[in-house]
Amino acid sequence: MSKPPISSKIDTRFLEPSPFADDGGEFIGKDPRNIPISDLRMLGHPESPIKAIRANCLDCAGSMSEVRKCVMHDCPMWPLRMGINVFHKSRNVDAPIKTTGSNMAPGGERDDGEVADV
């Protein structure tokens, strides 16, 4: 049985043949620790884990407002969906959220899709 062709959208620099016989020579993603940082940056992914989680949530939900309204609390990224690691900062849940600037929406979100440093 022949393998399906690799999509022309996939950059083969980030793939390698699987070392596992059961995979039948299929290509798998390379370990990013073994890819030059310049090549990884070329992909344009967020370098911050929190920003990567935020980008994933935006992709999943479709818009900033839907991310904010997300009810999938069993998702491991749910508490981090607003682009802030709530586990690393001491916080007062009763205190109002700070917003600054004219491009700020409630909750520390900027209208341009970025998350403010709150």
C-alpha cells in the first residue's frame, strides 16, 4: 500500500520518517528541540506558552468574545484562555480588572486581539 503524498502546505524541514516500524515509514513531526530556532521563528508561532494557548483558544472558539464566554471548563487550557496565567500571580478575585487605553475591552482584552499586560 502506498503512502498518501505529503500536503504541499507542509514544510518537510519539520518532518522526519517515523522510527517506529508500526508507522510504516510515515512522516512525523520533528522534535522542536532539534530544529534551529531561526526555522521555528519563521513559522510565526507565538513564543510564549501563554500566548500559544491564547492563539489556540481563539482558533477553537472563533472570536475573542467566544473565548471569554467559553464553558469548556474541563479543557486543560480553560483557566489560561484569557492569555494570563492565573496560577502564577497572587490575585484578588474581588478586585476590578484594570484596563488602560482606548483600545481596551472589559477583561483586559485589547480590541486588536492581543492581551494587555494586566
